[in-house]
Amino acid sequence: MSTLDGAAANRAAMLERVAELEAALDQARAGGGPRYVQRHHERGKLLPRERIELLVDRDSPFLELMPVAAWGSEYPVGAGVVTGIGFVHGNPCMIVANDPTVRGGAVNPYTLKKTQRAGQIAAENRLPMVNLVESGGADLPKQAEIFIPGGQSFRDLTRLSAARIPTVAVVFGNATAGGAYVPGMSDYTIFVAGQAKVFLAGPPLVKMATGEESDDETLGGAQMHGTRSGLADFVAADERDALRLARDVLRRVASRAAVSAPPPDPTAPPPRHDPEELLSIPSADLRVPYDPREVLARIVDASEFDEFKPRYGTALVTGWASIHGYPVGVLANARGVLFSEEAQKAAQFIQLANASDTPLLFLQNTTGYMVGAAYEEKGIIKHGALMINAVSNSRVPHLTLNVGASYGAGNYGMCGRAFEPRFLFAWPNAKSAVMGPQQLSGVLSIVSRQAAAAKGVPFDEEQDAAVRAMVEAEIEKQSAALAMSGRLYDDGVIDPRDTRTVLGLCLWLASRREPPHARPEHAGNFGVFRM
Ligand code: COA
């Protein structure tokens, strides 16, 4: 096969994965389906994405996060909530919008994980948090899975406030029981007249508990909360008025959340090579490694990459570059496996990045650390541990992008999810698992062969082949990018052509620092108390 054929085949394979991603995104955008969407519109209400559009600056970018949460699970794709980073009066904000067309906006285990991750991103990057609330509260049949961990959402909201990161809740509809604490714990609250219903228990439960007769409006309407309980700071005439009021609040407070560098410079020198070619660089067959310098040449400013230790530990490429003007240190796997030299080079490079306060980008394409007697003797565990130590204790912001494979402890050394990178994205071709599907099914087969021999029973070759094929197919399915993103092991799957834009935005966000009034010696120890 000529190189051209290889590139064309790679591109075709990647476009197929991109089409799968688009199909999943369409599912998320469809919310609860036409019937529920139509009913919602007929009630004169806006959909979550329409609310977001009216909240953010016109024609500004919106980085949607975790859009395919719950993909491959029993729950609808998107998990009944839309979240992402949008701009309000030029300031980046974290937006979390319930989708009331999906089971009344009820919170299932994926919804919870998604919104809690959004809270973590807001805290780490000092982004004002805007909740667009309309939710039936806990998904009741699943309450056992969400009740206890759910408390963290309210804890995190007030901790944002204590860290002097503004929190705003706009209530469009139901916010019952636990849901009522979203406005309850927020710095600013805006309730839509005639729509907001915020109570610890709705009329039926109150009747059950105390025998008292009531109705939604008396018990938890916007007028009552705006004039009597004081839970509503502003009562809006309608949804559009509420979003206008939210913009007004954020105009005054959002820019005070952080000190940051100027936003990405659209005039920063673009790569000299066409980003479209990012589709044809990754091998269609993941087992065939490819040169990450080809990827970097299509992502970084002016395609300029100053490589560090280019002749040492060559299966890991390290070096310095900038993206939209933001300096970054890069660690990128070049030949799949990591050896002792690569691990040591990584540890040294991570220290250099810390010494110069430079954020790091990990481009994952690794099958893990090298195995075998010679490598054990040379201390591969010790050296892998050295690299994991450096990654775990590094203080500069980390961004991780899986551009191929991310297997075994290689996932850990290359700053996988457990190592808390600020943001973690994957390309649609990416895979992640404890090991490759063939290796995993092969290991299982060897283990059962040994077990049969130990018991002195004959080994059923036919059954073994069938089990191997089944396990291989299952692992292949579980390790695919959409399946990983569905489980919320990353912040989203991105089209390779968007990489530079996404990373530039994330590097800018990571440059945001605590302003003087938020330092512990100036800020109180508590979130703002609601009176
Ligand atoms: N848990 C599980 N499913 C829920 C739910 C919840 N908390 N809230 C709503 N749903 C389901 C409904 O059963 C319905 O399912 P179906 O269409 O398959 O029959 C679907 O979501 C839509 O609900 P519906 O009542 O038709 O929508 P609505 O827009 O008219 O009203 C609510 C939405 C949220 C006001 C209403 O469903 C409600 O009051 N839910 C219970 C709220 C509550 O008390 N929660 C306690 C939280 S701790």
C-alpha cells in the first residue's frame, strides 16, 4: 500500500468515527424526543440550548462539555443536562442547564457525575457558575445511587462562593426537595414569575405529611419567594427577562472571579500545515504507531516545536511550543510502548515545566510500559513510578488528549483521568482500557488453560476460542471513545480539526488565577449566606 493509500484509508476511517460522534451529538440535542420537546414549546417554554443561547454573548463560542454522557447506558444520551463554557459580557462562565424534556429533568447517576465534574472545572478554572434550573429532582427509582453522593453538589456550590467564584441560579420551573438547594446555595437567584416552583415538598407530599392544603404558587412560586421567603433575589417577568437579568448580574461580578491573561489571540501565527490533515495522520489500525510531530505541526503556533532530548528515550517526544500564544510543554507518545529512558525523560521534563511554570499537554498514544525480564531487571516499575510520581505531584495545569491508544499504566503516566488533568479530551478514534482487547482475551485464555492443567481436566479449545472472540468484542466496545465518554471518563470527544481551538481555550482558562480579594486572608471562610 502506498503512503497515499494509507493516508486515504486513515482519513476514511476517521471520518467514519466522526460521523458516529455526530450521530451521538444529534441524539443529545434531541433531548427527550419530539413529543416532550413539542409539549415543552407548547407550554411557552424554551429548551436548555435556547436558554443558553440567550444567556451567552451573540455569536460567541460555546465549548460544550461531556455532551455524550450516558452514551451506551440505559439513560438518554446527554444525561438530561447540557453543560459547557460560554461567554457572558466577554467573561467565560460554566453553564449547567437541566433539560426538562428528559424525564422531567430528573437527575440520574450520569447527570450527577456530569454536573459534579462541571463544578470541579468551574472551581479549578475560577469560572462563575450559572445553573439554569428546571428539574424533577432525583430520578426516584434510582435514588439509592444518587442520594448520598448528591450532597456533594450543594457542598461544591457553596465552596465556589467561599472561594469568591460567583454562583447564579435562574429557576424556570420545578426545583423540588434537593433541587431547591441549587437556588438555596447560590449567591444570586432569579425566578421566573408563574413558572418557578421551589419547595421542599410539593402539595401532595405536604398534604400527606401535615394534612395542609396548598398549591404550587402559594407553596413555592416566584412571587412568594420574591416577597416573603427572600429566596428569590429577582422575579423575572418571563424566561427572556430572567436571562437578561442573569446577564446583568454577571456583567458586574463575572470579571472579578479571576485574574487572567488576555483571551486567545486569533492573530497568533497558525500552523503552517493544514489541520484538515489531522484526519489522515492517525493510523486506521491503532496498533500501527504514528509520529506525533505530524499532529503537533497542525496544532501549534507556526508549527514550531522545540524538541527536548530528541535523541534520548525516543518513544516519547517532549518539547516546547505555543498554542494561540500560550506557552505549553508537550509529552507525546511516539511508538506506543514506554521504556525506562522515556519514563526518566518525562520526569525530568515535567520538573522543567514546573520550574518555568509552563502548562503541560499530554498526547496519549501508548500501550503502556514495556514488559519482560530484561526490562524488569532494568527497573521498569521503578522508572514508571518515577514518571507517575512526577505527573501526580506536578503543580502546573495539565491538559490531556487521547489521540490513539491509552492502555495500562501508560494511561496513568500520561496523565489519565485519575491524575486530574484540568481538561481531558479524546479524538473519535481513541481507545482506552487496562490493555488491548486481543492481549486481554489472550491473557484470560492462558490463565484458564493453566487452571485446567492444575486441576488435571482437559482444556476445551473450541469453547476457549468462542470465549476469546466474545471477550475481545466486548473489550473493543467498552474501550471505544464514545463508550469512554459515555461513562464520563473524559470531558468530551472532539473532532481532530477542532483541537487547536479547544486547547487554546483551555490553556487560556488554565491561566486564570485567584484575585487578591479571594485569597484566604481576605475572603471569609464561608460562602455568602442567603438571608
Ligand atoms: N424521577 C423519575 N422520573 C420522573 C421524575 C423523577 N423525579 N420526574 C418526572 N419523571 C418522569 C415522569 O414519570 C414522566 O415519565 P413518562 O413520560 O415516561 O410518563 C416524565 O418524567 C415527564 O414527567 P411529567 O410529569 O409528564 O412532566 P411535567 O413537565 O409535566 O412535570 C415535574 C415535571 C418534574 C414537575 C413532575 O414530573 C414532578 O412533579 N415530578 C416529581 C418531582 C418530585 O417530587 N421530585 C422529588 C425529588 S427528591
